[in-house]
Amino acid sequence: MGAVPGAPAFSSLTGQTGGALGKAASTAGETVPLGETSLSWSGYFQALGTLFLLLAALWLLVWLLRRYGKFRFLPQPGALPRSALHLEAQLPLGPRKGVMVVRFLDKRLVLGVTDQQITLLTETDVCHEQDSAEFQEVMDAERRRKTDA
């Protein structure tokens, strides 16, 4: 039988391969039995370490893009304040059914909630005039106190 050019030679009597791999094993004085590899546990740990470092580098890249990049394709952490969504009232109508009043930013939403869906029943604007009147009174009182002192 003729040898295929570029393929390692294999001796069926000794179970060793020829070529560069067989020469390296024979020069080291080791014979690698057929079907076994010369890999050790350190090779596996090195591969796992490399994989961990690549994942950490990828996570760092995504974090930097979200933090400093001008690409806004990922949601920003803390884009809305926690007070942007507030449950004001809840009325249960039956098992796993109810009506909820939710304030989101400057809107008050009345929602019908069931197991399968959430339905917007009505939407109104939130009136902030009472809060601003109290704020204005506090500011006026502070101004009067500073001018009297």
C-alpha cells in the first residue's frame, strides 16, 4: 500500500504514529498508546482559565460601552428613578383578578389585571398644583425669615 502524502505514517505492529508527532514522542522516550492522548489536567485548567478571562473581558467591554459609549443600544442602568412607578391603590375583584391604580411619571393609570392580560382602563394626568403650592409657601417663609434676620 502506498502512503498518502502529508498524512502521518502509522505502524500497525507498534501502534505508534510516524511523522512529527511520532518523532517528538520517540525522542522524549515516551510511547503514547493508541487511543490515549498526552494531555494533562493542567491543559484543562489552562483552557478553563482562558475561557474565564475571555468572558470577563467581554463583560467588561459591554459594561464600558453601557457606561461611556455613545452607543445607546443597551438600556442604561438607573435610567428612570425608582419613584417613577408607584402603586397607589389596588382593588381585588376575584381570584387573581383586580383593578389597580398606578402612577407612572405624570400619568395616573387605571389597569384591569387578570392572569392572562393587563388592560388599560383609563389614563389621567396627575395634578401637582397642591404640592407646588406647599413648596411655594415654604420658599416664601424662608425668604421672609432671611430678610427679617
